[in-house]
Amino acid sequence: MAPITDISQLDPNGSYTYADYLAWRFTEYVELIKGRILRKMAGPSAEHQEVSSNLHGRIWQHLQNQPCRVYSAPFDVRLTRSTGNGDAQVKTVVQPDLTVLCDLSKRDKRGCVGAPDWLIEIVSPSSLVHDTRTKFELYAENGVAEYWIAFPAEQVIIAYTLDADGRYQVRGNYLEPGPMHSSTLPGLVIEWADIFEVQEEGRQ
């Protein structure tokens, strides 16, 4: 079989596995959602990168000498609740903007197998529905205990945690200067103003 070197060689309506994903030889950023290809339409904006870097830095600093780890994309997160965990069985592979993993037995050289403890997605215009609906439902189904969605343009972070019924409930809605708290890392306090640039009054 000829190698897949361009995403146009793939059937957008086909069903693929992580084994297929590993064999692809193009550099375009894609994810698999229950076997279907999701193609990232644009690279992250400067404000997206700044929010990601600021969050990563605060979390990384807190985790020094602790067993948990934080990873930035690209970092393959294979969600396996409805499948086996073999490469040819896994049908969902996502690249969250930030992944916090405390059970390091789930880590391997390619990323994470199973649900991480905390995922953060940073919304861009092209990913709004994906992050707030598709991934919201996917992460809940797979038991990701904590999910933050950051909106750089609006300077808002909404923090969700799973309840006893496996549904996300809002734990925090952060839209102005003040502390932000993680249920995964109770000792971590992130200041809103350290993540978002405070807009000067009257600034356009």
C-alpha cells in the first residue's frame, strides 16, 4: 500500500484507528474522534499561544517535585473507554492544548493512554463548536475529571468538573482579576491577571 503523504488521500467519511494515524506521513495537524478525521483548519493565534504558555508556566511551576506532569500539544491523548487500548483498536486521539496527568502509568513514549486528570482547551473561532460541544461531551464520556475551556478573545475561563453522574458541572467562571482554582491540584492558585493581559480602560 502506498504511504499516505497528504490528507487528501484519506476518505473524510472513513473510519480510522490510531494504527492508521501513526502510519500517516503528512505534517498536518489532525485528530480522530471515534474513528472520524478532524482536521485543524488554522494554526493558533498569538493570543492563543500566550494564554497556553501562561497557563503551562503556572502549572509547571506548581508541579515541581510533585508526581503530576503537564504537557502542551502536540501530545497524543488516546481515549479508550469504549475500545481496547491497542493501536489498532483506539479510534479517538486528541491533541488538547494542555494535559495534566497524575497517573503516570498511563504515560508512554507517544503520549497518554486513557483519560488524563485535567484537560484545557483554548478556543479559536474555528474550534468553538469542537471545544465546547464535541470535546465537552467526549471528555465527559471518557471520565476526564476536570475540563477548562479558555476563551482568549473574551478573556474568560470556564472550569468544569464531573459530577457523580458523569456530567460536567461549572466549578468556576473566571472573567475578571482574581484567583482560579483547580480541583485536580487543590494547592494550585492561578491568578487570572497572570493569564490574560489586563486591558487598559478606553483601549480599543
